Amino acid sequence: MGLPACFRGLALHLPDTLILDMRKDLHRVVAIDGPAASGKSSVARELARRLGFAYVNSGAIYRAITWHVLQSAIDPGDTSGVGQALESVTIACDIVNNESRILIDRIDPTDYLHDDRVNEGVSHISGVPRVRSVVVQKMRDYARSHNLVIEGRDIGSVVFPDTPYKFYLNASPEVRLRRRAAQGQRDEITMRDHADSSRLVSPLVVARDAHVIDTSLLTIEGVVNQIIDRLEQKGLHVPS
Ligand code: CDP
């Protein structure tokens, strides 16, 4: 969907955030950020269902790129190799059944996104500025056509700084480790948290105006209900 005709020439000279701001009455974005195993995916998916919005998992794109880099036998720590791999790949993002889907050179890598080696490599890949700008663009493209619930690390702080609907989920390290172990995954979440929080580009931070929820002792439904209460207070219509 394009900008109104009167804005088109003007938009060429404006930064992205401002262009999105002009469009914010068209498509709404609920940003759900937080560290690994804080409950983002389950909460964001259920919230999207309740709102009738599309659910977008931004981490899945970083994971899909990591999978592609590994398939190409490139070391995730090799920044220039990663950049070259990006130049020659087609990353297609669309919405199927109200959820984001990613195709890498027309292959759906969903089954491999939580492989141990992807878990190990993804925080290297997500620290590469070129990778980040590709993924941020994909997120903003989604918002041109759909109302969204997006989960990630920088959705409220960097990708959609103008959205009034920002949430940051957290849980104690013990609870998060237990949740990941229950999923049967080998995932060094403490290391990933450290890498994600300390990187130079778009580190994991609590956006200034985000509403923080500790999910340690809450059910998924409990967290979703808290978010919905807050969204309603902010004037967002929630279908009953
Ligand atoms: O499921 P989990 O929270 O463990 O991770 P994820 O959402 O699948 O994200 C995997 C990795 O992608 C994170 O550890 C970050 O390194 C990166 N990521 C990011 O940098 N920015 C985002 N918006 C989303 C994910």
C-alpha cells in the first residue's frame, strides 16, 4: 500500500521512521521484546490470534539467515563471508495463515531453525550490521500490508520506535533455562543473552516506553490478558 499522493515526493527525503509514522493509522504494530525463553513466541502468537493481527517472529529471519550461512559452509563469525552470502541469496517473507513465513532461495528452512548449530551461530549473525538492515527492512515491509504482533529484541527500540504498543517480557534466568530444557534444546541462552545485550548494533534493551512484564510465575494466558488490558487502556480495539 503506497503513501497518499501528496506525500510521495516528500517521502523520498524523509527517514524511514517518519514515513512509518505517517502510516501508523493504517497498520498497527504490537512490539514484544525480551531475552531468550522469556515467553515471547507463545505470548505473541496467542495475542495475535486474539487481536486478529498477523504474528511475525523476527528471530526466525535471523535464524533462517544463520541456517543459510551454515549451509554455505561459511563461519558465522566471518563478517565479510556473511555479507557475501547475503548478496547472493533471495529471502522472501510473506504471511501464510496469519503467520510470517520465510523462504531462502525458495526453500522453507522452518524445520532447521532450532538446530543446535543455528542456536550457536545466530547471535554472531544478528550482530552483523548488514544482516540487521536487511531484517529491519523486511519487518517494515510486513507493516505496510498487515496489522502485526512482532516479537524480537529490537522491535520497540529500533524497528518501530513510534508504535505506542511496546512490551518487554522477562523471566528469571532459572525459569528461562528450565523452559528451554523442557523444549529439549541445547541452547546456551546465557551466552546468547550476553551477546545480544552487549553488541554494538541494536542491542537488546528495554525500550524507554515499554511496559515490562515478568512472566516467571504467569501462564501464557495470564501474560496475554495483561497485555490486552494495557492495549485497551491505550485505546486499541480488542475483539471480544
Ligand atoms: O526464541 P529465542 O528468544 O531464544 O530467540 P529468537 O527470537 O529466535 O532469536 C534468535 C536470535 O536472533 C537472538 O538470540 C538474537 O541474536 C537475534 N535476534 C535479534 O538480534 N533481533 C531480533 N529482533 C530478533 C532476534
